[in-house]
Amino acid sequence: MIAYPEIDPVALAVGPLKIHWYGITYLVAFAGFWLFARLKSKQKHVNWTYVQIDDLLFYGALGVVLGGRIGYTLFYNWDYFIHDPLILFQVQKGGMSFHGGLLGVLAAMWLFARKNNKTFFTVTDFIAVMVPFGLAAGRIGNFINAELWGRPTDLPWAMIFPTDPLGLPRHPSMLYEFFLEGILLFIILWFYSAKPRPRRAVSGLFLVLYSLFRSLVEFVRQPDAHMGDKGFIAQEWLTMGMILSFPMLLLGLYLIWSAYRGEKNA
């Protein structure tokens, strides 16, 4: 078993002002997006200006924060939200849904595409490459907050998290997601998109791989206790994360199929 490196969730406190590591990870995510987007724009087949990237970051940040928080509240904490709607604004406690953030970003990208006379999938193909870096940063925030840990295990890298009332050795599932949804997915998409690809292909590959990686980790991640029987939606294995990922998988497969089918028929 590996000792959990307890880190104060508050990175800096000045009087009543508290800066949380969770918030800092979002700033790192946005900075990484900006940096890698500029590097990507230097590739010959990529037609994006620095000004467009700056605007894109603004739209994307709004989509991530609003969609992520609203999605987490509606998908995972609906009962709490009904009794206390103010939990929507308690972001310092963590609680952001990737699937909600994705919907928020898609809405923001649609608005951006209309304003800049770009097609929707031209925009999503571009941002899909940078999104995993932001996911990686967010999972580090989950680790620091000691939240979204995994199920009990006797594996040698198990950890006991201070937020676990049972004090059991558990999978550090947020680190699994950091590697799969963040680092590995970023590397795959970066090299795949290094050459010209048919429109929708990069977006489709992102959806397929994310949904597979997320569903894989769901088998060892502790489901939210308030989501059905012991946190499972059904059969003591089906989780909300799997349910929300399944449409992404289908859509991703369709986008890849239609992208290459369209290229052959062109």
C-alpha cells in the first residue's frame, strides 16, 4: 500500500480569501490549452490564428465551468439540488461533471463557429486534441481533494484516502483517469492529428477513446452512494458514468465512419 500524500486543498489563504488547488488546476488546464493550441496552429494543415485561439479559450472556459458544474449537479446531485439549489455555486468543494462540461463546451463551440464562419466540426476537431490535457489537470485536482476514489483493493498501490469514512485501501482511480483520459488520450490525438484527417475524424476518435477509457475505470471507481443501490444504476456494475459514456461511444463511431465514408465518396 502507498501512503496518500495528504495535501491541504487550500493552496493559499490570505485572511478570508482562500485559493484552492482545485481552482489552480483549472487555470493550468486553460493555460495548457492555450499553449498547445498555439503549437498546433503552426502545423501546415491547420488554419487557426492566435486571435481565434484566444477567443476560443474564452468560449471554452465558460462552457467548461458552467456546463461542468450544472451537469454534475443535475446528473449526480439532483436530490440535493432540489432541497438546496445553492449547492450549484459551491465549487470550492469540487464536483464537476465531464459529460456536463462536454455539453457546455459543445454549445460554446457552436456559438464560436457561427461567429467566426467556421464549421462546427472544424472547431471540435481542433479543440479535441487539447481537451485531454485539461482532463489530466482536473484529475490531479480530484486527487488533491481526495475525491472520486476507487473501490477497495489489496493491490500494492492502493491508498487510504482521508475522506473515506471506512478507511479502506482503495484504487487511486483518479490517477488511472489522469493517465488514460489525460496523458494517453492526449498523446494519441496529438500524433493522429499531426497529419490531415477527414473532418469529424478527430472528434470521433476523441469520443470513442474517452468513453472506453472512462467506462474501463468505472469498473474500479467507487460509484456515488446516492445513485441507486450502493451507487449502481443496475446489476451492481452499471454506473452513471457508463450510461453517460455510451452515447458518446456511439456518436464517436458514427463520426469516424461518416468521416472516412465521405472521404472515399469525395
